[in-house]
Amino acid sequence: FRKNVIALRKEKDMNFIKHNSDIITDKLLQLDCIKNSQTIMLYLDFNNEVCTDNLIKKLISMGKTVASPITLKAERKLIPSQITDLENGIQFGAYNIREPKPECSPTIDIKDLDVVIVPAVAYDKNCYRLGYGGGFYDRFLSKYPNSKRVALCYDFQVFDEIPHEFFDEKVDLIISEEKIISLKKS
């Protein structure tokens, strides 16, 4: 399932990626949870994910503190680190994913995160996410459940139901170019 969705995403051309990323970014920036937040952690896109560079620039221009995780592969841990320079303060880290350079990026206390924008391969209408299989975000989110969890994806990544385990962490909102899905708390 994971491989099939990744393959679908890799087939998309840059016009599709840019156009839909801009729509998703505009939708996200209209949300109260973004407008009212001070510190936002988000992923640095790779492999045709929803682009986040333009979003980062807009959030910083709005006076937000923006962080992205540094991945400690051996410890299976994410460390939120402030993005201070999107051009020169970024390096390729674990799994060849862009991340802040530690020497340029102050660490952010996880308790200060108002919103966490999480990546994944697929989502379902119950707000479950299917990540890349390492469990990094599930572990991270389980330690601090109070921040708002937002997913950015293309509409073809949203399914009625996806495989999930008891330890999989849900998101509060899923934003695609077509819709916004909100977690219904029971």
C-alpha cells in the first residue's frame, strides 16, 4: 500500500506539485490554529510531498517561530530546531531529507509547539496517517499530545480507510487541494 501511494506521488509533475501546494498553503494560512499560533513545526518536503518552502517563508514573514525536525536516526528521535535561514541553514540529514543545520538552529522545546505539520504517505477520513514506516512522528507525537496536528497532502493520498496499528497517532486536520477533514473527537 505504502509503495503504491509513493509511486503515485512520484509520477506527479512539478506543475501539479506547485499548483496544488500553493492551494494547500493558502488554505492552511486561513486557519485560526495557524493565525493564533506562535511556534509551528513542519517537515521540509522531499519526494514530491506538498512543498513547504513557500509556507515557511510566509510563516516567518507573519512573525511565527518555525521549526523543522532534526532526525537522530540511531535514537529514533526527532529534535525540533528553529529554521533561521532557509537558504544556507539547511542540510541533508538522515534518509537524505532536508533538515536544519544544528549549528544554525536553536532547539525548540517540544512544549512550545502550538502546531505540528506532519508528513505521511497516506491518510484516511478518520485522520489516521500512514507514515514511511520508521515510527519517528508517532513516537514524537505520543510524547506531546497537546499541540494541534495538521497534515498536508494531495487529495489522491486520502482514502476511506488505511492500515493502522494501536500505536499510530492521528492528526486533527487533513488539508488537501480539494478538502479539509477534521478529526471528530468522541
